[in-house]
Amino acid sequence: MDASCLRYSLTEEERQTFDKTGYLVLEDALTPEQVEALTREVDRIHDEKVQAGHEANKALFYPNFIPDHKLFLDLVDYERVLPKVWGILGWNIYLYHAHMIVTPPSGQEKSDKTFGWHQDSGRMNVDMETVPRPRMSLKVAYFLSDLQEQGRGNFWIVPNSHLNNTLDKPAGGHGQPEGAIPICVKPGTAVFFDRRLWHTASPNWSDITRKVLFYGYGYRWIRTKDDMTVQSLWADSEPIRRQLLGAGTNCNGYYTPTEEDVPLRGWLERHAPDQVAR
Ligand SMILES: O=C(O)CCC(=O)C(=O)O
């Protein structure tokens, strides 16, 4: 990894925003050329899935897409984004989960039905007993389609809700929680969010297909959340990418890492010692 990526390190202002609100918006994280090239691959995969029987007007949730194209792999340690991820979580991290979502126009009437609000990681939220629950992981969502207006299948969040273990939803299944907002962004925007931030997908009432890539980073001792069949990519990856793709020397190395388990720590010690927090 080139040390020039350090110009994208998490700033103090970004840290405060993320800590306070539970999310961070990074406009122009991807260039228009990257958006175009990634969109081509997303469209290709979507077409293949539809040919294989996926209903064309239903949202496509497709996990474990990293092995499908080098462009997806290259975002795992993307220079504009990874420094902010380690700035928040530290160096003992990997990509525990990734999914692509394509949300075509639903063709349905607008409704005020309450969306599917949740925090990430399922049972993690039940099995852990603290208030607030610990952060553990975050996701980076790369928006490829134009979501500058709401109603386009936008990602919705309740800002500042990440420290609340519960969320009050309107009674009767209508309306959204107090403070809820749609994320309205242009293509190429990356949104970082704490896994505890209450969030949801929403229906696409527009005629623009929504396309998003989600990259979930967490501590190396967290299990993968989808199949993550990325082991075949290890051999051709440089050490930090290999770490991010889940490599380790043995099981204990996920809990008590050696130098070989976490090349990211060694790299930071050499290039940015002030960023090796713990
Ligand atoms: O599709 C969306 O906008 C929401 C995705 C989501 O809920 C998630 O990644 O946990």
C-alpha cells in the first residue's frame, strides 16, 4: 500500500462527526470513471441473475461479490476509504461481509408503511448485554446510482441513534421513527455507518434503478457474515489486502495477532506511528 493514501486519513472533524452522529458522508469517493466501470459490472451481474430466474422487478441482494471482479476487490483496500476505516476501528480489522444491492423501480404506489429498521449483526444485538452495545464493525456504502432525491430506494438512517439499544417506531406500522432521514447523495458518494446506527432500505418509487455496494469491516475475531469465498485471492494479494481478506497464520492469530497476522499494524508503525492507537 502506498503511503500517499495517508492524505485521506480520518480527520479530527470526521472522527467527531462519526462518533457523534454514527455516520459520515464522503462525496466523490469514486470518480465518474470508477462509477461507470463498477456500474457496468453490477449491471452484468444483475442481468445474469435475472437470466438465472431472479425476478427483474425485485431487489437483488447479492452477498460475497468481491471475487466477481477485480474492481470490487480493489475497493477492499481503497486508498480514499481504508485510512478512515482504520482511523475509526484500528488495525485489527478485515472485511467480514460484503453485499451488492440492486433495487429496480418497484412499480408500486407510494405508501407510508414503516420500513425495516434495524441495527446490523442480528444476534450480536441480543447476546451482548451492555448499554450501549459496542461498535464492533462499520459498513461503507458506495452509491453508484443517482440518489439525490428521495423515493429512489434510498438508504434511510436515524442520525445519532447508534448509542440507543432500542428504537421507537410509530404505532400501527405507518410512518418512520422520529428523526429519520433519507440519505440523498450523488453517484460516487461513500457513506460510512456504525453498525449500531438504526437504518433501513426503502422502496424504489422512482424510475431509476438503485445500485449500491456495501463493504463491512470488523475486528478479525468476528466471524464472516456471508460465505466470503475470498481465500483464492490471497495468493495474488499484497500483505495488507490479504489481512483484509481474512488471512491469518492460525486461529489464535485472530485473537492475539503476531506481526505476520496484521501487516497493517507494521505498515502503520513505519508510515504513520501516530495512528497505531492500541
Ligand atoms: O439497502 C439499503 O439501503 C440498506 C442496507 C442494509 O440495511 C444493510 O446493509 O444492513
